[in-house]
Amino acid sequence: MQGHDRLKLLMGVLAVAAVSFAATAKADTLKWITFKPQAAGDPQAITTQWFADEFKKRTGGKHDIKIFWGGSVAKITEIPNALESGLGDIGDVVTPYFPDKLLINNVVGFFIPQPHSEIELSQKMIDWTSRYKQFDDEMKRYNMKVIGWRPLEKYGLICTKPIRSAAEFAGKRIRGYGFALPQLIKALGATPVSMATPEAYEALQRGILDCSPIGITLARGWRYEEVAKYFINIKLGAGWGHLIAMNRKSYEKLDPQTRAILEGLGREYVIEYVNVLDDLTQKILADWKKTGVEVIPFPDDVMAKASQSEGVQSVRKEWVKKASATGLPAQEIADYFAFQ
């Protein structure tokens, strides 16, 4: 508001001029489109609001973010197109749903299971994005710009029946998406069923699915725990879930200071998200003991062994082949995901 003060001084604090300036000084509002319901109360919902609040605070009210929750503007599979066309300024792009469109930025989605934590993955993605222009080039093709990163939490399986040994996966129907996860499900002896996250509640309830890959806080957020009472703590690992992306033209219209604020928030966001995630996970685990959701431990070596299956390895090799064609050091990146 310093410009406002200067104008009032120059105009002799004339009321008419002040009113006129107030009309032109209205804050710019960016439109954030998300599939996530605000009432979910999970780390994504909580930290999306945190991002918006911090952005308004750090721009001194010059800019604001209005969040359109729950797929009211675009559903989970529609957000990249909505951002590309300018229907929203900022949005959550769930990379595993777009393995063809986002080959490079969905790198982690091709390497399920993998052994690294949420923070480790985030640091690697930020590092790779800054070092290799192929990450930004890919987003630029679709009029998008990445301003932040949100790793999915470490996944297990939530199931309607207990699974206590590898042999008990035989015949189970498990939700899958992308390329790597269905191959992993097959390697476990189960049948993959292609399905988006919002559809899985009813599918578990009706017996269409036996299990769905999910993290603990997401199981609470999507209410899967109401219809599936067994969380199989099998080490699928953290997946590269979401990019916080902007319509590129909306990004380029902003002044350099505002861009820097957005990008700084995008890097800080990972820490905020993981802190909220860890705190909420412990609360949910304590609550599950009271509500009868059983957490079933599983041997760590099951996933390491499954990752060596022909199907899983074929997906990894295909990614290396396609990514290498862009000039990216793809094999070096792929080696990062190997179980040691």
C-alpha cells in the first residue's frame, strides 16, 4: 500500500482520488483448482490452505489465491488440460495418471516400488528439475510451469480382508494406475484393476476391489478406512504424486518478486507437507487401535524381490529408453531407485 500512501500525499488526501485509487489497487487473485475436498482434512488439504495463506501474507496482500476445492472446476484427470487452457492459474497435477504426457516429470511413477523417503524424493526432484531442462521443456509443451512439489506418502495397501503372507495375494483384485504399479501387482500374484482414487471407496465397499494402494493419511482423507479394515504395511514406497503447476502465461504475467515468492513457497512446501504428514500419521495410527483398523506388518524383502520381476523391469527399461532420447542422463537417474 506504499503507492496508495504516496498518491494520497500527492493529491492532498482528496477523498475522490483515494476512492479512485482503491478501485485500481484491488488485489490480484490466482485461481487454484484441486480435486481434493477441503473437508478431507489430510496433509494435502491442510497444506494447500497453508500455501494460499502464506502467499497472501508474503505479498503483503498484493496477491491472493482462491482455492476451488473438490473438483468443482476440474476433476483429478482434467486438471492438466484445465491449466493448459487457462481455466485455472494453479493446480494439482497427479503425475501417475499421465505417464505418456508427462514421461519425465513422472519419473518416480515408473519406479514403483522404490526405497526412498518423501523428503529424499523431493530433494532429488528439485535437484533434477534445476539441473536438467528436459523437466521444464516437457511442462512448457502443455503451457504449464512447475512451482512446487508434493510427494505421496509412503504407501501400503488397505484391504477388505487380511493378507499376512505373499501367497495370500493370489487372486486378489488391487487398484492400479500408470505402467509400473500394474506390473508390480501382477508380480505379487494379484490382478490389477485400473481405477482413479476417488472411485475406489465404492469399489472396496461393493467388493469390486479387494485392496487399494494408499498411504495412511490418504486412507483417512478418502474414508477408505470405513469400508476396508486392514492396512497391509507392505513397502511400496513414496511415489512422486503431485506437481503444483501453473498456467505458464499466468506465471509469466507476474512480476519477478511474486514469482520468487511462489517458487520459494514451492520449495518450503515439501517440508511443511511432510511435517503435517508425520504428525497426522501418528494420530491416525493411534485412532485405528480404537476403531479396529488392523495394521499388518509385512517382510521388507517382498518389494525388493518384486521389483526384479520381468514386468517391473521392462517398465523401467522402457522409461530409460524414452527419456534418454530427450538427452536426459536417464540411466543415472534410474540407478537412484534401485534397492541396495
